[in-house]
Amino acid sequence: MTQPRKPSRPSGYADHPGYQVTFQRTPKRVRVMFAGQTVADSLNTLLVRETRHTPVYYFPRDDVRLDLMTPTEHATHCPFKGDANYWSIQVGDRVAENAVWSYEVPYDEIAGMKDYVGFYWGRVDSWWEEDEEVFVHPRDPFVRVDVLPSRRRVTVTAGGEVVADTTDALFLVETGHAVRYYIPPADVRMDRLVASDRVTACPYKGTAGYYSLKDGAEDIAWVYADPLPEVARIADRLCFYPDKVDAIEVADPA
């Protein structure tokens, strides 16, 4: 590791009193894979949660393959954590530039993160919690996802016509997000939709495909063909973006 840089003071907390950086040890075994090698494997990982950021795993240095890492000249400054130094990972001919960072002399507010390192999620090949691969970012233990059946009528209008009408929707309630309505394809005008090439991933639900309106707006609805087990009931159901359709109307309870 390189010599630590002196942190720049003052930190940003004084000017942003509502800003928070919190961390807690996770009971999960967490691993990072790159070029066929396990570059981090720990039972003592910290899950760091920061205002306006997705969660990040930080690993104790003793649980990281530092022999596969080379320090670089790259450095960044965070007003809430301090100055970060960076390392590249090299395994054989493969190199992940500036994929690893550490706050060598962290601010007092996060002193417990000293001697831990973080990895850029997308610069390594895969992440594992125990023996399950996880995608996009670590799952936040403070996020809950509930899937609730409802007989309330849900109607979706797009391109000036009704494209979905159901009393058999599943209401998905996820912490920090608006309620989403997953509609069975039997209650959707599938003849008015065309499959899109777009694909996205969610750490709580899985990999989603998309549908566009024929001769209309693109990617107005998504579908999880093979969702994660926790939300298995939404499989093959369509959910529409409220801002890409004319309206989504949900009837009051009868």
C-alpha cells in the first residue's frame, strides 16, 4: 500500500448537517471474483450506507488479495470521508484499472473504516453473498419489498387507448419507491406492445426485459421473466412506467 495522504479539513458534515455515512458489519460471507480468482473473501465485511448513494461493501485488508493489486497515482477527495488512494487489479493479462480504493486516513466520523478497502462493482466480474450471486449493488437491509395481491381495478392508458385493465394486479411496495402494479399478460393488450432490446438488473428483483408501444413510446413497461425467489410471484407480469404512459388509474377499495 502507498503512504497515506493527510486528510483535507474541514469535512463536509458542518455544511451538510443532514448527511449521513453509517456502516455496520454484515453476517454474510461476501466474495469478489475477477479473472477466475477470488480477490476478496470475508466474514467481516462492512456495509456502508451513505446519503444519496447505494450501499457499498468494504473489506478488511487481511481478507483481500493485495498481492494482485498495484498502487496507482489516481486519488479522489470526499468531503465526508477524506482522501482516497487507488489500486489496480491484475490477474494474468487482465487489468482492472483503479478498481480498488481505501481511505488511508479517514475523517474522525468514519474512523472505523480505516484499513478497509472498497471495490468498484462493475470493474470486477462477479459478487457473491454466501453462494448466491448478487447484482448491481449490495442489498440494503433497511429496504423491504412486499408483493401484495389486490382486487382493486388498475387501468393503464397509453397512446390514447387502454392497454391494460385488471382486477388481478400484484402491488409491489418497496422502501423509498412508489407502489408498482404488476399486471398479468392476459389483462394486457400485448398486441399493442413490442419487445425491446433493453435489459436492466435489480438487486432485489432480478433481470428485467422491456416492452415498447407499437408506433409509440419506447420501453413503457418491464417484466421479470425469472425474478429472484423473494418476489417470485411477479414472474411474467408487466409493470408500466407512470411517466411513459398517459395514465395509471387505481380504483378506491369497493
